[in-house]
Amino acid sequence: MTVCRVCGSHIAKASYEASAPALTSMMAFLDIPTLAFVCDECGHAQCADLPDIEAFYDTTYRISLESDDHDQIFAVAADGTPIYRTDHQAAIGLRLLDLPHCASILDYGAGKADTLRKMCLARTDLHPHVFDVSRDYVPAWNGWVKPEDQASYTVPDAWAGRFQAIISHFVIEHVAEPIGFLKTLRGLLAPGGRLLLSMPDVASNPGDMTVADHLNHFSEASLKRALALSGFTLETVDNAAFPGAFFIVAVRCEQPVAIEGDRQDAADAAKRAKEICAFWKDATIRLDGAAKQFSGKRAAVYGSGFYGSWICSRIEAEVDFRVFLDQNPKLQGSVHFNRPVLSPSKLDDDVDVVFVGLNPLKARAAIASQAALHRPGLDLVWIDG
């Protein structure tokens, strides 16, 4: 019996289960099965606990440490200029947060804290603080965050009630106790302080349901419940600014917050989560069957992100899997799971089958424009059949 991490209700069985290996958000395999559970009471979905989670985030989960200027491309402007993820997050934060002059602001689960650094470049009056559960990022903080405003592993007692604002980008999905996490953040905020959270939106990016280290898959219904239980009121939900994710602003309350969960919203969220789990159950069976169908054939995987990596885990024992294809020029020429990443136009003529590793909500539109993938005799295998 599993307990919901938000409302504490019992969940009788997993809605999705797949054999090892499980795939993490850092594109690494863990020798554990993938299990996803859905709570009918509050509409929350969650994956099983990770073994030795503290060590995983301290020493294994090393995000954006490859180089000083490592960042993810969020989009490409009309003139071809890349728009980087942290620039976009900084702009969203400045837009959604009503930051007073000289506000003390904390990046909780900061990583390299590039988003906060860019916010502070735009607002030089801000007083930045950073916290993470690893010391790997300290060199990235030094020089622009005062040493006394940095913390690793444990938040200083002196920080209680200090902050007018806290940002925490793509962190809450990783924590085993989200209510405790939110209560900690509330205790760090000054009265009336505001919290900006970002997290994946599994409804618009269904692949997130199978990410092993994303322990929580929030719906708006379960997030409202979690915030209320933690002493916050939800002020803003923005699910348009960052495709595949949503950003929320919540305000610290000084009086107990009424738990006014909308039963229909929770039921709808649970139904959608179970539909996603059913999709992945079918997709796992389909990919395992396709791997046997094309056993020994020369194969490529289109997409070197999460979906393509997940396909790799299901097919590499069966097919002659040679190469990843990816449109992102930053990835072309790199190596992923010991295989080269090439432009789709570089696909060898002797490849028999391409497994399409893209968000199934967008995959067919993306492949339609790739002439190299429509030659006679080339089979395409889709996650959604």
C-alpha cells in the first residue's frame, strides 16, 4: 500500500509499472523498476521512492556543470538567436513576482543559480541568497553571492522569516516530502512573502510520468491542496509561458488556510493521470514488440532527449541500434549512450528503421518536415502506435 505524498490517502496499486532500468531526468539508467501511482482523493500522481535519495542529489545529480556557460536552449527567435532557458525563467520570475525594492530573495535548490543571477542583473537592487543540497555548485555562486548568503545541506536558522521572495525552479517534483518542503519554504518567507515554483506539467508532457527521479507529478488540484496544507494561498498559475511546465505564485498566509479542494477538479486530474499511465503501459508493450519485430535490423532513434533515451532502454538489446538523430545543432556531433548524435539529414541509407523519440503530442508534425525520414523502405516506429 502506497501513501499519497500530498493528502496522505492510501493508493492500492500502481497505475503504471515497467521493468528495470528506470530512466532519470539526467538521462541515466537506474537498476530499479518504474512505478507510477495516482491518488483518487486529490489528483496527485507520484513515482516510487529512489534508493538512497540523499546521496543521489548530493553526488550524482549534477546539473549544468559541464561548462561555465552550459545552458539549455528554450526556443529560437525569428532571427535565429537562441533563447536560453534560464533567461526565459528569469523574465518569467520578474514578471510574476511583485518584488519590492532591495528585496531579499532566495533560490532554493539553486543549482548554479543562473536564473537568479540573471534576475539580479536586471534588478541590481535585489539581495540574492542561494541554497542547495550539494556543494558542487559553490564555485558558480562565488563572486556574486556573498559567502554568508550561501548555504549547502542545511538552511541557517538565521534565515527564518528573512525573505520577501523565494524561487524554486523544477525542484519540488524531486522531493520525497513535498508538504514538508513547502512548510520549510513558508518558514523562510517574511509575512506576506511570495513563492515562485516551476514544475513539469505531466498533462502536456506525458513523458514526465515515467521519469524515475520526478517523484511528484502535480496537477493544479493536488498543488492547491499541497499549498493549503503548507500555509499558502495560490495566487497565480501560468501554464502558457513555458510549454510542458507550469509556474505558480503562492503567498504565505498568517492564518490557517481552509482546505477547499474541488472534488471534480481532483477527479478530472486523477482520470487524466491514469490515462497517461495507460498510454505508457501500451507504449511499453508496443516498443518491446517492435524491438523483437526488428530484431537485428539497423536502427536509429530520432530524438536524444528523454523520449529517445527511454526508447534506447527498451530496444538496444534487440536491434542493431547505431545512431541518434536530433535537430538541435548543439547536440549534433556529441555522443549519447555511446552512440553519435547526428542531424536527421545525415541518416545513412542502410538504416532500416527509425524509432521516433519525441513527445507524442508533437511527434508527427515534427517528422513531417524531415525529408530524409520519408524514403521508400524506411520504417518508422511511433511511441503511440
